[in-house]
Amino acid sequence: MDWRHQAACRDEDPELFFPIGNTGPALIQIERAKAVCRRCEVSVECLEWSIETGQESGVWGGLSEDERAALRRRRGIRYRPPVDQLA
């Protein structure tokens, strides 16, 4: 079964996970999204998928955009889109 079918966020408004910016009201929205992730049994799978597929926007696997960027740097990962996406 696809891990997304077990995700705690599947019944949430997707907008919650894609705040505009990372200051002021967006910080509250990010924390609300992370609260959903904390109760999710597939948050690790979600986080790894977001890293593997280069998701740069939104909250994935309980981490914000900035937190995932820092994780990618620590892991030495630079996302490169598949060749068919470069055209």
C-alpha cells in the first residue's frame, strides 16, 4: 500500500502545509502543519519522499522548507530534476 493512504494529512486542507512565507502568521501555520505530522505514522516516509523528489515548498514529514534545506545540506544532497523535466 502507498504510504500516502496512511498519512494523517490526507483529510486535511492541503493549503495548511504550504504557508506563504516563513514569518508572522506563516509561522503559526507551519506549527499547525507540524502538529499534524507529529501524529502521523508515516512521517518518516513522507520526509524521505520529499527529499528524494526535491520538494522545496511546504511542510513535509514534520519539517519546514528551511529545515529540509538544512537536512539536505547535512546529507550533501543537491536535487537534480530528471532529464525530461529540464526541457
